[in-house]
Amino acid sequence: MLSVFRASTSILLAACFAATASVANTTSEPTHNTAFQMAVAEHTPRDSQIAEFYRTNGFSPIWVGESDEHMQRRAALIQALSHAHLHGLPQADVTVSSLMQKMQDARSTRDLGAVEAELTRVFVEFADALYSGVLRPGSIDDGLVRSVDRRSAAEHLNGLNIHGAGYFAQLAPQSRQYRALMKQKLALQASIDQGGWGATVPETKLEYGDTGPNVVKLRNRLVLMGYMKPSASPSFDAALLEGVRAFQIAHGLEPDGVAGKGTIAELNRPAVDRLKAVYVALERERWLPQDRGARHILVNQTDFSAKIVDDGQVTFETRAVIGKNTHDRRSPEFSDVMEHMVINPSWYVPRSIITKEYLPKLKANPNAVGHIQITDSRGRQVNRGAVDFNQFTARSFPFAMRQPPSKSNALGLVKFMFPNKYNIYLHDTPQKSLFAREVRAFSHGCIRLAQPFEFAYALLAKQEEDPKAFFHRVLSTGKETKVDLEQKVPVHLIYRTAYVGPKGDVQYRRDVYGRDRKIWEALQKAGVALPDVQG
């Protein structure tokens, strides 16, 4: 493609610059008198940042000049567009062909101005998609409340001016995760080209000691997926047991070594489905901040986990419970900064829970939910016996509700705060049994931690000589105590059904909220397509 482009560039220069004055000479005239700048202005929205960029730089061309730098930029753009599909971006074959044709057809300085404007428009659209993503998250699902760092057209154009063709290499996320996902994308495509993962496994329970054709199908599929070495054994032996466990671990399933209904359902998912998950993961990676913090907290909702990451290494990890899969309880996705923790917290009941859950109970029985205090606008406790709750609606209910600190408090004994308008935070819980579940979506939206004390120790280790002793000293007072973090910690609530683990191991998770399905459908509408071959 690059050699073809260079040939077309020669045609462009020979045809255009021989017939008209060179762009360099043309643009030396007053800007409002040149055919080139008039064409650029005509093909650029007057109130756009692109128009302002050209007005500011005196309509100097960034693409169609005669210098090596101009040629390198053109070559880099065509090459980047030709490789857009490698990043899971909309395929740009038609765009490339159109640009090549317009360059070949240019015969005048005015034609060159039109080509300049078109190259700039295409560049800005491509740069925005590769740097910040094809989609606007909030338009897809109301749980995608992430604020995406989007560079303006002027920033992209200035970056190109400063760094030249090298600017293209800076656009895609520079994270290890993005590079690993790109590699996995290629591996999946190669597997699909070769026919996929073979025959599916019948939905019947298979375990250690079983024999027969279904065991053979299970073994064959795991071999093709790369979870065990080839074997001709027809028995569910120790090697197959370990293969099943490896698959279960890689898919967030209970690693009991039994190929039950849930395991076989995930095992039978075609490679194409996993490839779609990787495409979505690449788009999601483009939404995240480039700088996530040397130390940061990562909550992957589909993995039901919370991690502390220091300099790219996971230094602490615990199981988590996320929001229940109903419209008003799903945990949102966003990034913020953890500022403090509260030991022995009160639970200030969210308004939605008060009106939807507690008010109906109070109408039926004023003494219901007796562990919760009812308070007025000044925070004073209200005498329940003096209130007729039936006179209130969800809108008119004038009281707040609070659960004082205790071991049975809904927030447990510690909460971790990154103040946000969604009222989401991480916290302890008295409902410890939920952490034994495989799918852990039970909360009202906040993230519950299986090991909140240990999580607190890890955070406090940066500022306390003996973080465990400090924590328990405060805890033993029984008093609600705010403890500021001297080093604020970025928090990223993400949702990944495909990601790469610390050791390069590819992990897949179920689409708990159906968000990835929506994102994939939106990507398709935007022009993203899988390879033609689908095994």
C-alpha cells in the first residue's frame, strides 16, 4: 500500500505543480487572494477548530507541500488508515481509495486546497477515534458515565506539526494492556482462520473418572483452545482435570475441575464471540485515562474484584460484590480519586432506598426497620410514634435516615471514599456469605469488599509505620472517624469481559449487565467489522 501511495504522490506532484505555481509560492501571497487557501476555507466549516488552525498558521499546507516532511505525513496517514482495522477501528479501505483518487485527480492549486482540507478532516477523525475511542460512552448505556479525555482538532493538528509523522505512534494507548489485547486479537483471528475450536461439547456434566465420546470432545476443545497438551486418552484423567481448572480460572469460574453446565456453556462460546469481546476491550481501553496513577485502585466489575496496583504490579487483590443487575442498581463506570476512609461509618441511607424500600414498610408499620434512625433536616432523631407516615409520598417525604456505626451496619466497619455525584464508594459489609458466590451482583451499586481491613492496611502503609495497629486503634473507639489519605489514590471502576492478566494470561468474563453487547452493536453501526473468515 505504501509503495502505491508513493507512486500516487509522484503523480500528484507532477500533474499539479507542473501546471500551476507550487503551493509554497502560492501561499506566499496574501491569504485571502490565493486559490489554495480559498479552497481550504471553502471545504472547512467556518466555525470549526480546523478553520481556526489554518487561519492561525496562514493557511500553510501540512499535507500537500513538496518537502520530505509533507510526503512523510501523507505516507503516515495512508498507512495508519490502512492499518485502522488492526486497532478494531472502522475499516478505512474506501476512505483510502477515495483519498488516493482525489490526489491523482488534482490538477490545479484549487484542487490541492480541496485535497488538503480532506486529508485534514480524515486525519482529525482518525486521530480522535484512535486516541479517545470510536464511541461516546454515555450514548450507549446510562451506566457508562466515564468522562473520556478527548483532544481537540487543534491539539491533534498541533501535535502533528510538532512531531511530524511520529505523532501517529503516540495516538493509541501506550498501556501494556492495549498491546496485549492487540496480540490476542491477532491470535483469535488466526484461530478462526484455521477453523475455530472444533466441535462443541454436549451439555452434560463431566468429571474426573468419566469416559466416552463426550470426554474426548471436551479434551479436544481444550487442546485447541490451548489449555492442555494433546492427548489420545478417552478418560477424564488428571491432565484433563487440570485443563478444565485452567479454563475455569481463565473465565472466572469456580475452579472445581468439574465440567458442569456453567463451564460447558462458556467452553462452547465460539472464538468469534471472544474476538468481539477483545474489540470491545480495545475500545474501552481507549476510554481510560492515559495516566492512571503510579498507584491506583482498579475495580473490574465483571471479575467481581478490587485491586491495588503499584507501578504496574498488583500488590493487593480482594473479591468484591457489585450492583445488582437491575436498572437502578447496576454499578456505574467512571474514574475518580480516593481521598479518605471512614472507620466505624454511619450509613446515610440513599434517597432512592428510603422512598422505594423503607417508606412502604413504615406506612405498614411505623416501627419497621427499627435499626435505622429517622432524622429531620437538622439531623435530630425523629420520634416515630409522632409521625403519620401514610401522609407522605416518595416526593414529599421530609426525613433522612441513618444507621449508626456497628458491626451490623450496612457499610460494615469501614468505607473508602472518592466523593462523586453517583454516591458510589467501596466498603465493608456484614453479609460475608455473598463473597463465596461465583456471580456477585447484589448491592445497590456500591462496591463491597471481602477483605476491607486488609485493603485499609495496604492504603495506610504509605503513611503509617504500623498500619494494622493504627487501624484497630481507631476501630476500637467505636466512634465514626475520618482518616485522610496523604497520598490520594485514583480509582477506576471498569468493566472488562476480556483482559490480559499480570502474567500475560488471557482472561474472559461474562457480560453481567449486557453492556459489552451494546458496545459491540454500536461499534458495528460505526463501521467496525470482524474479518470475513469466521470459523
